Amino acid sequence: MDFFAQQDLARRNTRWLVVLFLLAVLGLVLLTNVFVAAFMFFSQDYNIYSGSREGLPGFLSYFSWAQFGTIGLAISSTIAIVVLVMWIHLSTGGKAVAEGMGGTRILPQSRDAAERRCLNVVDEMALAANMPVPPVYVLNDERGINAFAAGITPADAVVAVTRGAIEHLKRDELQGVIAHEFSHILNGDMRLNIRLAAALKGITFIGDVGHLLLRSGTRIRSGDSRRSDNVLPLLGLALWLLGLIGGLAAGFIKAAISRQKEYLADASAVQFTRSADGIGSALKVIGGYIPGTLVHAARATEMSHIFFGQITHRLWQVFATHPPLRERILRIDPRWDGQYIKRKPSRYNWQQGSTSSAEVGVGRAALVAASIAGALAEVPEADADADADFEPDPDQLERETAERQDIPLVFVQHSHDPLGAQALVFALLVDEEPALHRAQLDIIAGTDIAGLELLTHTLHPGVHALGAPHRLPLLELCLPALKVMSAPQYKTFKRCLLQLIQADRRIALHEWCLYQLVRHYLDPEFIRKKPSRARYRKLQQVVSPVRTVLSLLAHSGSGNSETVFRMGADTLGFTELTLLPLEDCSITAFSRAVHTLADCYPLLKPRVLKAMTQAAGSDGVLSAVEWEIIASIAAVMDCPQPAPTK
């Protein structure tokens, strides 16, 4: 399924969510009116089996449209407020979701073999998905094999895995699970999942209030207030019953929305890994693993739809958030013989290791003793070969990353340390001209971060020698370590970054690209970022910005400018559009045009990016500069990068 089909499915799921949510709210309003009428009826000692005012006519006499409107307004307002508060909380990014369920961030410096292997797998999947590496969290207390991706956009997305997943799955199996979660990131499922969680919290909140009243009502014993004492628990019981019904509705909505997305994500995992064996074997291991995919974190139930597998046992499949395990396996491996892979659970002796950090502004960058002291108390003899792919040590994994990205090993090692990551990013901006070079180093020295100026000066010649083809991969390697900084440290880093760019009183194209990538992928980690507002439904409304962006892209590449521009314009249906002269393609105009395109409706953005990618590759070569420009535009537009043409 291509990107447009996936987005269309996401839109249909969103509409379906709205319809089901409104029906659930209407049902709660109706039931509340019934409960209120019944309470008033029985409190007056009417007999439902006698008299004209008694019985059904008497019961209906306690119903009025004014009362219906008042109750409906009260319930709708309460639900709306809860949904809004929940959305504000969850929209801060995937970090809030992962940490809310007890997740611990896996730091780039971790020396734990399972964690390092997991980081390496996430690096590989990010490369396959054409996106920067997201932060990775581990749920250390969970023995079940499970994972999830959370966030609003790819910029604030995180991937979380349970300890059982990284300890019991082989490398290819873990790749399948992680690829499944990357599919949710790229297909736009995360935003829908957050909307779903916020909406369903509004429905179930009434039951939470009822449960609270039931508990508090049993504690009230004062004077002669026996009648009021009886009312509070009765009201609590009524609200709890409404919440129970709302919970059933919420479960049905989650089941209706989630299942098809899981099938799609499984299929996408096969595409990412180019093999059905990884995801298929992972599902078979889960089937033969005693803890399965169970998760016991306190807030896991309300977010059950974001996980890789079912987090609780379900008596009725109609309320299950995930398809049956057998069906998922058969869709991937139609010739499966029905036998699960047996893996014996291990007993963990977990103790959270101490974590220390030094503030960057005081002396040294945030260096964290990242390894969490953990060991398996027993390793199943029958599965001794299951740990075979744990053999590579962290140094070997770094060498593999260096070879894969064609970047010197020392740069890969520095990219895992916040101080080294800052130095590498600054080295990308430091100029060769002696006077400017000295001025920029003085700016770095002004941050008062011990060792940063010297390290930047030391790394600069090697970074400069890498050239344009490695600027973007090197920056993406640094992002996970930069996200470990504190908010004050990031403020200092970003201020220094701007000063380095403005040191020569002009902004080069590669400097603009680097700054936009840093801002897009790091800002959500430290500050609340206001998303772009969808304003333009048709490409005809953004003809001028499209012309500016395509013109600068055409002039920046190695191919014929006119040919590149013509290819992009014709692909978008602008056959009358002409190439702007180079002198009219200033960085200021280009930046303004890109930010205008960011306000296009979601389905227009991938069309524009795909057209630019095809145009840039029309000569058979997509240069590093062209890809850097496209990646930066994709970042500003909050849209996944298209796959580069070969």
C-alpha cells in the first residue's frame, strides 16, 4: 500500500472514530437521563405495576426535554474538558507517553548488550525509513514481548520496547517488531492513536468519578445525615455503571479502529526488512512464550491500542484491540504449520543503576552512566543459540554503523556523547577562512563549556573532508545524543548554532538546511511546538511558493536547471510555470516559500516532495545537496521524506 492509500485509510479511520465517539456520547446522555428519571420515580415510592401515573406513564412523567438538554450539556461539557486536557498532555510528544508508562530512555552511551543491539536495530530501521533516529525507551519491569511508537509527528516520535522483547527476541525478530512500529510512525497512525486515547478517556472519566464517589461515600458517617449518606453512594453507583458502559463502548471503538492498522503495519514491516521471517518469527515466539505480550504498567490499559500486541487477556474477541495472533501469522506466512516457537521466560534481577550527569554549562556535557545493571538469572538450555546474536559488543556495533554510513569510527563514537555531538554539529558550520574560523571558535568558547572549543577545532578538518554527501547522515547520528541535553543546555546550544550561522552576516543554503533539521527534530523535545495550520486545500493556492522552491532546487543540483524544474512543475500539473533566475532565489524567499507549503493539507505535502525528488533525480543522480534540501523541506513541512530515487 503506497503513502496516499495509507493516508486515505487514516482519514477513513479518523472519520469512523468521530462517528463512534459521538454515538458513544449520545448513548451516555440517553442512559444518564434514564437513570435520573428512574431515581426520581423510585424516590417518590411509585409502584411501577399500578396506577396511571404509576407504571410506565408515571416513569415517563419524570422525563422532559429541558432536563435532557441540561444533562446532555453537562455530560458533553465534562467529556470535552477531559478530552482537551488529555490531548494537551499527550500532544507534548511520545516522551510523555513512554515515561508515563514507566519507560526509561536508552542512552547512546549504554553498554548493556541488549540495549545496544536495540539501538542498532532502531538505527537500521530509521535508515530504511528515511527518517532520523527516534529516542528509544525500555519498559524494564515488563517480561512480556511488546513495543509501541508514540508521538504526534515523526519529529517527536519515540519507540518503546519491553525488557522481554529485547532480551528474548533474536536480532531479525526484533527488527521485525521495530519495523512494525516505524510503519505506525510513517503512516500517521500515531496522531490517530493519541486522538483515540484522549477521546476514550473522556468517555471513561465518568466511571472514574463514580468509583471515587463510591469509595468516599462509604467513609461519610456524620450526625443524622443518613439520607444524604445514601444518596452519594447511589450517585456513585449510577456513574460507575455509566462508566462501565462507556468503557465497553471505548473498548469497541478501540477494537474497530486498531485491527486493520495492525495488519497494515505487519505488511509494512516485511517491506522495511525485505523479509517475512523476522516479523513472522517474532509473532511465533510470542505465541509460544508464557508471558506473551502482556503489559502490567499502570497506564497501559488506556493506551492498549498503541502496542504491538494485546496487553491483556480478552474473553471476547470483539473487544480485542489486535487481530488474533494466528491470523496475523497466517497473513505473513500462509504455509505456517501452526507450531509456535518455544522460549522459556527468564527471571530478571533488575536493579536500576545509578545515573549521573554533569551540566554542560558548568564543565562537561551531560555524560550519563547509561548501563542499567541487569543480568539473566538463568538462560534456557534449549535456547542457548537464541543469544548468539548478542555476541557483538558495543564497539563492534559502532564499527558496523561507521561502515554502513561510510563515516569514520571516531565520529560515530563522538556522536553518542552529548559533548561530541555538539562539537560535530558545530564543526559542520565552522568555515575554512582563517579570520572567520577564529571568530566562530571564539563564539563556541563563549558557551563556557569546557573542552567544546578544542574538540570542535580538532574534529573540524575531518568533518570538512567528508564533504556534502555525509553532512546529513552525520547530523542524524548526533540527534539522539543531543536529545539527552537539558532544556538550558539546549538553549545554549541553539543560541550558539545561530551565532555560528550568522557570523559571516549571510546564510548559506546548507546552513539553512542544517538549522531547520536541528530545530525540527530537537525543538519538540524541549519546548512546546505549535504545529503548522492546514490552510491550502489545492496546489493552485501555492503556485508561487512551489515555483520558488523548485527553482532553487533546480539551480542547486548537478543536472540541467531547466530540465529539473520542468520535470517537477509538469509532475504537479503546472505546465505553464517558468524557472526563476538564480538571483531571484534568495534564502529568505526560499524559507518563506517552504513555510507556506507547510500549511498545505496533509495529502498535498507528499505530492510536492515526491515531485521534487523525481525532478532532482531526473538526470539519474540525486546529489547530496539536493537530498539535503529535500530532507530539510520535509522537516519543515512535518512530512515523511520520500524514498530517494535510484
